[in-house]
Amino acid sequence: MSDVRDPCFSCPHSVHGRSAARTNHPFIGPLPGSDSPLDALRRLVPGLMRVLQPGQSLATEGDAPGEILGVLSGLIRCYRLTADGRRHIGRFGGPGTIVGLGLLGVQRHSADAITPTRIVSFRAPVVEAAADSDPAVRAAVMKAMAEELNDRERLQLRLGRLAAEQRIADFLLELARRTPDGSPCEIPMCRADIADHLGVTIETVSRAVHRFERRGLIRLDDPRRFRILSSAAMRAFVLGGEQPAAGTPCTRLPAAQAMTLPAPQSPAAS
Amino acid sequence: MSDVRDPCFSCPHSVHGRSAARTNHPFIGPLPGSDSPLDALRRLVPGLMRVLQPGQSLATEGDAPGEILGVLSGLIRCYRLTADGRRHIGRFGGPGTIVGLGLLGVQRHSADAITPTRIVSFRAPVVEAAADSDPAVRAAVMKAMAEELNDRERLQLRLGRLAAEQRIADFLLELARRTPDGSPCEIPMCRADIADHLGVTIETVSRAVHRFERRGLIRLDDPRRFRILSSAAMRAFVLGGEQPAAGTPCTRLPAAQAMTLPAPQSPAAS
DNA sequence: CGCGCGCTTGAGTTAATTCAAGTTTCGTGG
DNA sequence: CCACGAAACTTGAATTAACTCAAGCGCGCG
């Protein structure tokens, strides 16, 4: 089914023509290795492969959800548009990401490719039928939904409780999830995509990144490549460890209960 | 199992001692009537009933997720705290809401009661086993997860793309989902809860609500009761139909594609 | 009766936006 | 091969939405 060889399972990113060189893979999507729900689905349910070029659409908001899509390689963005033309990118989807689960009647968002992307599509009724008869399919679907639920909750938290700069720091941490401190990590999407994902402007993204560099938190090799110098300091910053500054509203409770963001690391496989 | 009679399935709200009088039920939670996943679960899986007083805790972040909870009546809030004491209320849960589905290892958030609340708790392994053997349980669990996914996505969108005032307007619309224009609708939680849910301050909530009143969008009978005078105008406002003002960043595309928020109405049962 | 809590309102401050250049890179066509 | 133009990104200056701080009000409870 796949005549396109996988030089690298998780990402053939070649943003802008710059080859990914020796840059570490950016986050996006579930951690590979651990048998992902998408892998399971591919084994158990027949699907079709497709290759998309940057900008090509996978799904359109409002459509009847006929298919469930899995990202094999590359990167997509899932977004909504408002009447007045604003865009919100709900999430990015890298290898392993499944789109279209749990739809209630209509497609919740549009999606298109950012980089050249290979996807599998499963017909929704087929997946449903398979899930009904095969416990393994069921498990995969449940796990995928659970992961998305986790992700969504984290994203909601990020938008709801973090100031602009903190959101951006958190996002960089997420990008560099699998990249050790000091190693370069590629930023596979443009500033506008980041801005629309985090609910800020491109200028704010740019300024924040450069401010992080000046503060010694990161190093920016070029606009699309950075290194986290101290993920610990970065995390501390996200959690408000320092700046009592404004911009972050919300009730301040007695403080210092248990928590902290369960760290941008996805719960791996759980 | 239920020796506590249901005077009204959906809400015995009596915020602050003020009885709900003839106020319409505020949103919160799935629309009743349509057979809800929680109803199905109650029929199919044994569970325990409990009654909680305002402030009592249902779950604590970080705990092992041993049980799945369903709200029968009343109102809860699900939240996280940061190291520096800020709180984010991920969602409110009214009758029909299920908490604890799809957990991957740990409880994602704490939850406590806002009003006196009756809940059922199911042991997670029991639900899982039942889901494995009974297609009806399975369907209920899947549907509940799908609904939460939908909700989460809407909430994320609200936080990510809407300006403070619009978030508040959207929230009021959600509250008054089942209340016809011109009829009073109760606000079952305090300003601080609203603020922590929407990522703004209590002052901003208060000011926005009063500004809406001055603009003729709503009427505020008392701090905990309002009427939407024109939900159409309100919705237009949320979607940025008017104010091109600042505060709402994000790329402005050519504008006016298909969409608009699929309206704060939940997709009913789908 | 008075304290406390929840809510409102005003004034000043600030984070983040808008507007406006300016730079660099990359692709295209002469 | 170089020039030009577009796109992506950066940076500065002015503006503003939303925050913080600070009262002040009203109501319910002890």
C-alpha cells in the first residue's frame, strides 16, 4: 500500500527547502515507539494512503465526517475560521495523530497540510464496525480518544491560564519534547501558525522568542531552529516561578498546592 | 439506589440560599431528555450515590483514577492549580456530566462541588469490564468521550481566539442555552469561578456584564440572574461581527469563509 | 450590629496589540 | 547570473484592552 518509502518514520520535514539536516525531531503528535493507536488501526482496518502537499486540505469544517484520518509523516494543522476571518489552530498533527474521532454529526474543524504529508484515511463506518467486533480496534480508538482528551485539556489550560510569553515558552518546550537540552530542534511551522495556535500575534511570538534568547533560556540558530539551554529554567518560567507580573489573571489561592503542569511531555503511552 | 427523590432532574440550584424561584435552568452539562450516556451507565453499571456540599472535593489532581463520576444534580467545577496558586477551571459539570473518562494513568484535575450536588461513582475497572462485554455500555462511554472532546474543543477555541468580552458573552450564551430570549437565567457560580474558567479577572467579568446591559444585549436582574435580550445580537458580538477592536489577535484571512462557531448550543444528542 | 464575602466601580499601569518599517531569504523571470 | 518581488521574520513606536490596586456597597450570618 505504501510505495513511498519511509526514510524516517516520524518526519520528512523540509521546511522552506531547508533540509532538516541534523536537527532533532520536533514534538507534534504522540511519541513514537510505543505502539500507537494509529499503528494498531493500520494493522487492523483497511485504509487508503494519500500524499498531500503543503496547503492541501484534508478536511473541511462542517462537512459530514465520513472518514478518520491518520498522519503517517509530515505535519498538519487543524483549525477553525470565524466569520471575520480569524483563524484558530486547535492543534497540530504530526505522525501518529488521528483526526476525526468522536465526531458528533459534523466535522469540527478544517485541516490542511503544512509540510508534505502522508496520511491514511479510514472510512468511519468501517472503523466503527471494526471497533464493535474487534477489541483491539476498540482499544486503539479509546486510547486515541483518551490521548486527544488529555491534549485538549492541556491546550485549554495553556490558553486559559498562561500569559502570552508563557504560552510561547510552553510551546517551545513541547516542540523540544524529545530534544535534549542544548541540541537543535526544528520549528516546523511558521510564526503565523504558532500565533494562531497560541492566541497571540506573530509579533508577540517573535519578540518572546528573542527575549528568551537574550535571557539565556534558549538559543536561536535561525528562525526555524532553536535549542533549549535549560529546560528546567524554561519550565520554571512557564509555571510562573518568577515573574509575578500582570498578564496572568485568575484567582491566586493560598498557593503552592500539589500541582504543576504535568509537564509538556505527553503521558507517553501511559 | 436513589432514595433521594428528584424534584427536578436537572438542577436543585439554590445558590446562596436564594431559591431558584422561576429562573430557567442554566446550561451546564448535556441537554437532558435525550438519553444521556450517564443515564445509560446508571442503568447498566452498578454505582454508588453520594451527596456533596459546596466546596467538598470529588477528585484530586494527581490521584490514581480509581473511579468515574457522574453528576446527577447540582454543579461541580473541574480545575487545576499552578505552583503559584493560580487556578484554571477547565469545565463546569452539571447534571449528566461524566468526569474521569479516558484517564491515562492519573487524574488530570481536581474537582469539587459548587452547589449541593448528588453524584454517582462507578469503579473504573468495573466500567471498563462492562464496556468490554456490553455494547450498550461501550456506546455510552464512547458518546460521553465524544461529547467531552467536542466541549473541550469549543472551550479551547473560546480561550484561544476570543477577546475577554467575547468570551464572557459566549459564556452567557452557553448558560442561557435552554433559556428563551427575555426569560431570566440563573448564574449558578460566582464571578471568581467564571473568571478562572475564562482566563480573565473578576473585575473584567463584572464590567463586561454591565457593559452588555448598557448596550441592551442583556438585562441583569441581580448579580446571579440575567436575561439575554437578543441572542442573535449576542452571537453576532461573539463572532466579532462588530468591533474590529484589538484584543483579538490571530491572522485575519480573506475573511468570511463558511464557518461561525457552531453556536454555543451543544450538538444536542447528535 | 458588625464583620465578611461577593460584587461593583474608578484610577493608574502594563502586557500585548496595531501600525509601520526594515531585513533577510528565497523563488522567478529577464 | 543577477534583479526584482514576495514571503517570513524582526523590530520600533504608539495605542489599547485588560490587569492591578483600591475603595465602596449590599446582603447574609454570626
